[in-house]
Amino acid sequence: MSIFSERIIQLKKEKKLLQKDIAHDLGISLRAYQHYEHGEKEPTLSNIVKICNYFDVSADYLLGLSDNPTRH
């Protein structure tokens, strides 16, 4: 499992969200979101931006380049 996958799972749990609700809010299919969580596929750059905005975290945090989720 990738750091990206671990981080979105952690954020989902912290906010007590469901996969289907996240996928709907992001405008992607549930299966696409599940692929991201399972590390089976990587999101496009535009979807990474959507996920960052959705969870209000930095891309560096989602991608494992930083342990600080705060956006600058």
C-alpha cells in the first residue's frame, strides 16, 4: 500500500466519511476511489488537486513528501 493510499484512508476515517460519499463529492466513480485506497491505480493530477481541496491538505502531505498536512 502506498503512502497516498494510507493517507486518504486515514483522512476518511478521521472525518468519518464513506467511500461512496467521497467519490460522489469528488465527481469520480466509487470504483475509481476504491482503486486509489487499495493502491491499484494512481489518480490524475486533477484528481489529486480535488482530493487535496476536499480534505484541505497539501499535495506534499498526500504524496508522502511531508508529514505536515497544512497547506501553505
